[in-house]
Amino acid sequence: LMKDIIPDCSDYFERPEISNSMLQSFREGGSWSYYHRYILKSIEEKYSSDALRIGSAMHNYVEYMAGGETGNASDYVVVLPDYFDGEPLNLRKKAHREMVADWKELAGDTPCVTPEEMAGVTKMVASMWSNPAAKAITVAAGPDTSEVVCINEIRGMPVKAKADLMLDDILVDYKTTRHATRESFARDAVWKYKYHRQAAHYLDVFEATQFIIIAVRNFEPYESIVYEVPS
């Protein structure tokens, strides 16, 4: 198996090759959990959180901007209505919850956010563009360089990875974080979420030379950090 770059891979998560998240599941959950989750597929993946949803929205909106704002922004992020039945959206009410559930079902894999959350997402993306180092990277992005999938073989095992942005032999990954400096991000976030293992996997799969993280703090004033994971 030789390295194969796939710019538009709609079945990435269904493909059988080994990903970084699968390796992490093996390390943290053990071989038996891995077997049930990825071989037998008897354990359904249902993990979700507000942070993950908003992070996905930020990530998708960056892609929309990178594509020169072509197409419809709702294909990337779905913004829920402010009002329902003539009154402000209130998730304590059953009818409102059912309406939101219907919207999420129609959205599928596209993240749904409230107008207030979308305002924060917009500020996070603006923060990336106000950081000269981050802007120099993101302005080079385009539809053909975003969400790029690579399939390869390492030590006889088929592997895969999906890069947020691929610029020649440089890989870029977008993150949201609570940290405001590269030092605290490296000390806490990288270690906690094992981003260094992700970087190693991606560099091996893509046969690339650099792995750069653009991390944006997920609350005011939304500073952005450009961090290269050391080789």
C-alpha cells in the first residue's frame, strides 16, 4: 500500500484503516474495548459535548472562510432560531426542545449552535485572522487543501489521518482551548489531550515534516496561538 491523498473523503469514519483516535482508544480503553468498538462494532459512539460542538462549528466556519465564502454558510454551520412560536427560545419547554431536536436531525453532521454561540465562533475566527502568524497560514487554505485525508501503511498496518489543512508537507490542525499562551497550552492542553501523539501519527501517515496547531481561546477575548509540535 502506497500513500494515497484523498481531498474529498465522505466515508472517512467508516474506513477500516487505523486512525489516531482508534489508537488512543486502544491505549486508554484496552484491547477488549477496542475489539468491541472497532471490530465487532457493538459499541455505538455517542460522545458529544458543548465544547466539541462549538469547536466543530469554529472548524467548519474556518473552512467556509478558506473557501472564499463560496457556497452557503449553512452547509458548514447551522444557527438555531432566536424565537419559536413567537417567544424566545427556551429549552425548558418541551415544544422548543422538540424543535431543536428536529433541526439537529435535519443538520446531520453539521454542528448546530445558538445565535449567541455563533457570535462567539465568529469572534474566534476573527481572532485567527488578527494573529499575523495564524493569518499567514489560513489565507493559504482552500477547498482542495482543507479536510484532506491520507491513507498509508506503517509497519505493515493500514493507517489513516484527516488533516484540517495540508500545505505541501506542512499539516495544520485547528483547536479551541482555555489557554492564552503557548507555554500553558503545551504544558496542560497538549499533554492532557495527547496532541503530541496525534502529531506523530499524522506526520507518519502523511509523510510530512511539520505539524502546526492553531489554537483559539474559547471565551473573551479569544486570543489565538500558533504552536508547532516539536519533531
